[in-house]
Amino acid sequence: MKKEMQSFEKMIETIVLSHFGQVPKFIKRIEVGICNEVYNVGLEDKEIIIRLSPYNKFLMGSRDHIPKLKAVAIKVPDILAEDYSRTVVPLAYQIQTKIEGQDLIKVIETLTDDQLKKIAKEIANIFSKTKTFPVDDKFGLIWGGGETEISDTWTQRMRLWIDDSIERGKKTGVIDDSIIKVAENLYTKYKSYFDSIKPTAYFGDISSKNVMINNGAFSGLVDLDGLTQGDPLEAIGRIKLSWLGTPYGETYTNAIMNEMDLDEEQRKLVTMYALLNQISWLCENGIEYNQNTKSVVDREKEYKDKQIIKVLAAKLQLL
């Protein structure tokens, strides 16, 4: 891994020399996220973010989506340069301005209730703005460069999500028949609801990461590679799950749901989506995506994830 890390650092040095004519003052890998390799890089007069990927669609997603988000006054980084030719370095890369602060997961425990409620208001406002984006009649992820992962119905997306999770979980051995039964029961119970969904645009990866906090306040969104067409309550479920059972998580999630005027039934659906996400997260354990993940199952995390699944499934009467 150390040798691999050095190769990434060498690529960063080459990129910086090519675009800025200088050697980086420092190169620091950002240890959040599982898709791209992301680095905070110091120049003589500023800090920048350099993102590398073997897949064009992720970086092109930010290229395509950032202008839409900026157009509705959502705080996002600027793209300074990008290259997909693999002639400068052997990966596609993108250089962005740095949004000051840290991912919410790093600081949420230190925030006051008032700060959490103000951040929640910003997040609810983002959902309100993105739902105005034009959509077609498809459901799923819109990446960049015309690449998508879409289906004809939201129900089909949910079926694929469950099936993909089960397949991953079987490969690593983290899933068992009881969890598969919970997933199938969930799909059966909520299928008519899934059938009713009309596509709405939202940024799904907005839970514990990609929400930047600076001095206790929201400072912007990052890693904007994919927008989703579907049910925005799914993303609220992800937020709820990120800090389930913590006082600050309850304050933050409830504040977002209050700002969005969710009724009792919608809040139950948020819990349902939290469970779906937890099954998915369980089945990512032991899958290596980038330097932030490993191919070895974290047994302690596996146990905790399964306990959360049991709690949520019992709440939804799916056991």
C-alpha cells in the first residue's frame, strides 16, 4: 500500500507541475469516500483539491452537475482544470478549488443543537432547489459524459439495489438468510409505494460526508459526481442512519425533516430507507474500492451493522 501511495503522490506532483509550474508544498490524502482518490494539495499561494479516477464518468459527473448546482446558488467548488486523456498521468483527474472545513462526520459531535439546526436548514434548502431540476421519466444515477445507471421504475431500482447488496454480501460472507429475509420482506411490503414514485432530482450522497462544515457552519458540498432521479426520502434515510441512536444525530435528522415538513408516514418511510441503506452498507464491508477500504471483513463493524438491521427491521415489523 505504501508503494501504491507513493505512485499517487508522484502523479499529483506531475499534475501540479504541469498546471502550476511548481512542486507541491504538501500532499494529503482525504480519508473519506470510496470511489475516487482525493488529495488536498498545498501550493505556494493556496490549497487545491485533486481527484483521480480510472473511470471518467465520476469526474465528468462533477463537471456536468456543478454548473447546475451553482446556478441555483448551492455552494460547490469550482473546477480549475481536468484531463481525461491519460497522457499527463495514467488516470483521469480533476483539479478543484477547496471548500474550507471538514466533512460533517468529523465534527458533528462538537456542534451545538443550534448549529445543527442551522446546517439542517441549509440541507433542506438544497433538497428544495435540486427538486426543481428537469428530469426525464427514468430512475437512478446520472453520472457524467452521458453515462447513467437507470431503470424504468423506482421499483426496479430498489430490486437491483437489494440484489446487488445480497450478491456482494454473499461474496464476503457478511450476509445471512435472516437479513436476506428482512430485505425481501421490505421489498414486498413497500413495493406498492415504490411503484407510486415519480422521478425527482436529488443529491443522494449528502449524509456523513460531502457536507463541509467550517467554524460550525455549512460551507458547501463536495464530490458531486452523481445526481439521482427518484425518491429524495431515500437520501434522508441515509442521513438518519449515519448517526442513528445519537442525540446529535436525532437533533440533526429531525431538524431536516421538520424543515421539509415531512408527515408521520413520510418519517416512517425515512426509517425504511435507513434500513435499506444499512443492508447495503453491511454488504460493502470487505469490498476494496480505493485506499480507504479493505478486502478484509471488519468483524466488529459487521456485528454492529447487523444489530442496527435488527433494530430497524423490528421497528418496521419486518422480522
